[in-house]
Amino acid sequence: MRFRSTRPEAALQPAPALPETMRAVVFDAPGSTEVLHVADVAVPTPVLSEVLVRVIAAGINPIDAKTRAGRGMSAAIDSWPAVPGFDVSGVVVRTPFDAHPFPVGTEVYGMAAFPRTPGTSAEYAVVPTLSLARKPASLSHVEAAAVPLAALTAWGLVVETALAHQGQRILIHAGSGGVGHFAVQFAAYFGAHVIATGSTRNLEWLRELGAAEVVDYTATRFEDVVHDVDVVIDLIGDVSDDTGTRSLEVLRPGGLLIEVPTGAWPAFREAAAARGIRSTDYKTIPDGGALATIARLLDSGAVRVYVEHVFDLADAADAHVELERGHTRGKIVLCVSDD
């Protein structure tokens, strides 16, 4: 006997007819923002546990710009043109089986497996089941698309690596950025004493997010006013202003440095060990279970997402220009559909 799901969504939402092609942002080779353009490409085909999502909005992240420029994930791209993008919010239109936990018609958000599959800057995207969760009911699709990669990164840094807890002192660099504004909120939620660096315009906002102390990096060197920190979450690196090296000065012996930007400071492990400080890098884990927990925090109002800029899909190059300016508060999102 064929099993049929008792979920109301499965009963009410037959699989829709799908087009063979879709609009997508593509680039034919690494380069500047000018390599990005919109083209008609084939709608991707889900396999195994993947679902097909009709994309309503797609978040963009620094890793997207780095990959487009020939760094980041670029070396893993094995066919061209490539469709970039990890973050997605949209509606499930194909599932691998009838009783799937995200039936056709379900509003979801999550992360695609780019560049193993085409990315989310397109009208449709394939997404692994384990990288999805139901979209927070209180958020629009544009807001939800800003969450996955940044919030999952922050969750992994704060909750799973730093083990944030009452009384712990955590310094978060670039606290007003995409990852940073979630990291500040998660650390405060779990009781840590949060110190965040940011620009002048973001100081009051960082306090609203839960930072107990804020440091204006344009006016003050953080190592002059911050001491005896248990954990530093470095979202900047050591390239331009020695943020990582200076962070070692404020960590207590046995403290933890989490160095996030890939390749920004190759020698951080040795430098930390020489001072008796623990250290690690970090890579985002696209965990749908964690996304479901984050959704509950968002719906409860304990955590919020901030979207500073929204661009149409056709204006993806302009979105990358804005991203690379490096001073975005929160996130930038591409609007793919008017739904």
C-alpha cells in the first residue's frame, strides 16, 4: 500500500508544473562585480534528499563576493556559468517522497550546497533537506533570506564553540555586520557579558542588540579599554589593522580566539599558542535543526534580523558593490519574486 502523508500541506498542495528554464544571476569566470549578469538557465534537478525551492528572496554574504572574485569557494566550481548564492527563503515545489517533512507548498528557509549545486540567486534552487527549516512565521521572505548563513555562523561561534554562558566575557569584532549582529544577540541571550566593536553610527544599535559595552573602533583602540576577555570572536582578521594580533593582548591566559575570515591571518594558531591562548578557525555548518531553533528565537522576539539593503535580482552586481564597501549594517538581500 502506498503511504500518504497526513500533513494538510501535502493533501492540499499538488506539485505544480515547472518551467524548464529560469532567470538566474550568473558569472562565466571570476572577476569584478561586472562579471555578474542575468541569464536564462536550466531549472536544477533535485536528487536523493534534496528538495526544489521556488526562491522568493536570496541573501548575499561576503563569501559570495569572494567566490565571484576568484577566492572563497571559487576553486570548487567545476562548470560555467555558475549561479552564486547560499541563503534562500521560498516555497517547496518538489520533494523526494510524499511524506517528506517539508511538503509541497511549505514556506522554508535554509542554505543551498553551492558550488556543488547551482546557488540561490535564481528563481529556483535545490537544497538538501538537512539544510532547511520552516520559515519563521513572523518574518517576511526578504527578512528570512537574510538569516541562514549569518545566523548559523553566529550560532556555531557563540553557542557551539564559545559555549556562551552567564558571566563569560566575549569580545565580538564587527558586531554590526551580518554575522556580528546575530553573534551579539546570541551571546547576550545566553547570559554572556558582550563587548562589541563598531563604528560611531552603530554604537547605540549594538547596545539595543544586547552589548554591555561598545567600542568605537574609529576613535579608540579596543586593547586600550578592554581586558581579561574569555573569548574573542574575530570577524575581521589580521590583514588591515592587526585586529587579530591586538586581540591576543586582551584575552586572559587560557582564553579562546576564534578566527573567522579564511586566510586573513595564516599564523594565528602559532601566535595564540605562544601566549598561552587557545585558538580555532570556524566554518559554517548548514544545520536545519539549528535553523529551526533560531526560527523559534526569531518568532519569540528574543532575536531579530536587520536588512539594510534590498536589491532586485537583476541588480545583483549593484548588491555586490554595496557588499564590498564593507560597512553594511546587518544584511543585504536579493528580491527574486514579488510573492
